[in-house]
Amino acid sequence: MAYNNRYQQNRQDQHYTPQQVLEMLDEIRGEFEATVKSEGNSLLFNSEKVFFAQKLIQSYSLCNICGKNPVALRNAFLQAAATGLTMDPTQKLAWIIPQKGIPVYDISYKGLIRVAVDSNIIADAVVDLVFEHDRFQSNGLRKSPSHEYDPFGAKGALIMTTTDLGQVGERGLFRGAYIDYRLPDGSTLVHFVPKDDIAAVREISNSWKNEDKRHESPWANWPWAMVRKSIVRSGHNILPIRSNKLDRLVHLLDQNESNEAALGDTPAAIAGQPVTDGRTGLMISEEAHLNESQTTQQPNVSSSGTPSSDSTSQGIKPAAQSNNEANPVSQSNDSSELTPALKKRLQAIAARASKSKEFSAAFQHVSETYNGEALNFAKGLINTARRDYAESLINQLSQPGFYGKSLDFAATLPKGNFRTNFESKVDETVRSHIDTLLKAAEAGDEAPAVDFMEALPGGDIKTSLNQSLYALA
């Protein structure tokens, strides 16, 4: 024991040269090349060593941190093999950086976009910043915004809160950012993020929370790159096509924030497999996930528009019960503990689904990314958000336009009891409201009925209401 303590102390006191650090990587060459082969990418071990050597030569601090943490170093290098993103400094896709005293493999926003393009979930993407002096106009989520500004104007310091210091740039105060996706079919999808949301992301970053060492945080040294990176990390959740690899890279970046990736089998973690002690460097195929219609049942919507508390009633089951019954993933095989940080991330996914109304995409995302307790927790949150939205639509069906919104929402639901019950309740509620409107029209006040009819989509209900109004006239 005394010998081990002296050995560890000597390692901490030792100063390392780039050559010594590079030699630590030689023993994982076989694992690196096997992982590259299994993933079908084109990374070369020697080339990545050369790119990494350039960083070591430039940074005495990084050299010592890597030398003192050989396990974390080798693990970070294997991440490059698993992701296929080169550390070539000319491409600026990824690199090994020090974080909380250990080396981690970090991926830039350009690297995340590259993975999305290579996975064929997008054709292209543009990330841009918006300042108060820019001429900016949003054109909705399905059309690129109109954005004019002086590209040579200084951005100044990143100022998002009252505690931020620095000079305001020529373009004025920072307002937010957006990512403009061009999808494979040629359509456009835009994701807007205000500065307050970006500030909240920065606030939970481990490197930023440590005020004594905040000056070492990438948010302090490369603030605008970190803003762009946070936009891409959040924007991938709204994409209509999912990529397991991209989802897991984002999750891995979140783990790196806590340095969890310094231990264990990183390539296996990226592949979504349980971490084992004896790895071969090969990544195995993923398990098929259950259909959403089998795993996302919810409580019945009662006649009053509120969820029924009777978990044994005919039709839709409570979220927690359904998730446990329909998801046979073994709890003992759950590779991700339900930590406070993971809970916060899952809550953020549910919040985004609630805001975007892309519940099916959220269910698919969590089903492909998590298992066991984490998956059940996430599905429960999304179930609740979807149920609440369904209830809100039913409660507003007396207002013009909400019947059409309800039909659009129903079309996004998988076939099953929840959809059947929701459509039945919508039809019942609308017909009841129309009866009320016709009684008012018989009494001489037909304006509300006409307004409601004009907002209805074409179909039997609109035709019937129109005929009834003609009959009264």
C-alpha cells in the first residue's frame, strides 16, 4: 500500500514530454483499429497521433494532464475511433482537451453537424448569432429567417446575465441564436434559442460552476463557439429523423461535462451497449425497440376533459403502469443510473416535446437512447406532457380553430386506445358545442356559429353545421 501511494505521488509530481504521452497510446492501437473497422470510418491511428502531438507540443499543461491520467487518455483516444471524427486541426471537428484535471475527447458544433450530415438526417445546417443591431425577422419554423448584419462587426464579450463582464460589440447586445437546417427532402426547419436558455445551459456546466477556475472554462475562452455548440446540441432533438449515433454523442458530451467518460468502455457506451471489463474494440448491433404504440399508453380522457384516475378502466393505461409492462428491458442491465443530472436532461427532453408538440419524436429518441429506469422515467414525463396537451385541446374546442388543431394532433398519434379515445372525445365535445351554438342561432344570435363554422376544416361536421344554419335562415 505504501508503495502504491509513493507511486501515485511520483506520477503526480512527474513532468511528461509529448513523446512519453504518445507512447502511452501504443498499447491500444489494436483496439483503435478494430473499432475503426467495425464502424466503417477511415481514421488512421498514426495520423490521429500526429494531430494529437501538435496539441501536446503547444500545451505543456495538456501534456502533463495526459501523462498523469493514462487511462482517461486512452479512453479519450478510443472515442475518436468510435465516432470517426478526426482531430485534424484544419477541420476543427474534435480534439482532446483538459477538463477538471483529466483529458477528454471533445466534439465541436461542426463535428456534430458533420455526424448529422453523414447520417443523412440533414443535408446542411447554418448556425448563426443574433444581436440587437441586426436586422432580424423570424419567418416561422419552416422558412429561413431574414437576417442582415455587418459580418465584420465585432461581437464583443458574451453578455447574457447581469454578472457578465466585458465590452458590448459593434452589433450590440447578444439576443440569441438559431440553427437553420436543410433537410434531405429540401425542406427547411429552424430552431431558435433565446439568450436566457443559453445562459441556463452555461450555468449547469461543471467548468462554469467552479468560479475559482472559471477562467479555464471553454465558456470563458471560446464563448461564441460554445454558444453555437449548445444550439446544435439542443437543436438535434427537433429533427424529424433520428440518429442513434448523434443522440449518443450528445449524451456522451453531457457525460464528459462530469468526466464520467474517463472510466469504462467508451466505444461500447457510444454503441449503446453495457460496459464490460474485457472489451474487444468491436461495436455490436443495436437491439430493436418496441413500437411506440405499444409503450406509450396513457390514462383515459374523461367526459370532463380530464384524465381518468381509474387505472383498470377500459382503454388507455396510466403511464407508469404501461411503461413497466411494455418495456421488458432488464433493470439489472441498465447502463445509466438515474442521477440528478440525467433526470434534468430527461426533464428537458419532455419540456422540449411539450413546447414543440413533437411527442412521437421524443418517444423515439428516448427509446433509442435509454433503457431501464431512465427510459421509464423519460416516457412517464413525455406521457404526462402529451396527456396535458390533449386535455388542453379538448378544453379549448369551443374556440374557433381548435377543432382543426385537435385533428392535426390526432394524426401524429400512433394507432391505439389513446388516439381512439382522444378522437372520440373531440368529436363528442365539438358536436355538443355545436348544439349550443345552434340554440343561440335559433334565438337570433348566429354570429358565433358562423365564426366557428368558418374555422372548421372541411368534413361532415362543417357540412352539417352549414346546412343547419341555412335551415334556420
